[in-house]
Amino acid sequence: MSMYKQNVAQVVSQVAVHLHNALGPIGTALFDRNGTLVFNNNALHYVNENTLTALVADCLINPVPGGLSSVTADGVTVRTIALDAQHVFVVVGNKLEDNTINGFVSSLRRILPKASITDD
């Protein structure tokens, strides 16, 4: 794992605690651009990894500034947001507040470490 990937995973996992505190019972996860789960904080409690991987791929193929929102057959909302060219942040839960998530992601992007040219 590259130093950049380790640093991003560490920052995201630490600050995601604040999002969990703001929204209550949710799951969060971080995937890399290859669809590999970098960390999981209860996201797999709501949705299986194959479903999340497919939604992450959709997010990378069709990047939208605010990310993509999907609802599973069980009524669980999944937000996938590209943080940078290498990582997708996932928020999963029954009641997600878009404004809270958008504000969190905006702040998160400001504090993420910068990728070096050699990081993959």
C-alpha cells in the first residue's frame, strides 16, 4: 500500500467518526479506484461488499460532483463520493442527511493529504 493510500485511509477513518456522531447509526467505507475495500466502519452491516463495489465502480465511471445516491431493495441509502482520482468514500444508512454529508465531504477534501506524482 502506498504511503498516500495509507495516509488517506487514516485521515478518512479518523474523521468519519464525526459523521457517525452527526448522523447516528450509519456505515462508512473507503474504496480505492480498483474497487478494493480500504476500510469499513459498519458499511457492510447494511449492504454486502459486492453491491458496494458495483456502486463504487458506477461512481468512478460516471463522476458527479456531489456523488451518486442509490437506494437498495431493502430501503437502505448508499452515497458514493469520489474524494480524489484514487478513492471513493461510501456512506450507508436508513436516513442520510445530504447537507450534512456534503459539508463533511467538503471539509474532508480540504484536509486530505496531497498525492505525489509517483503515488498509484
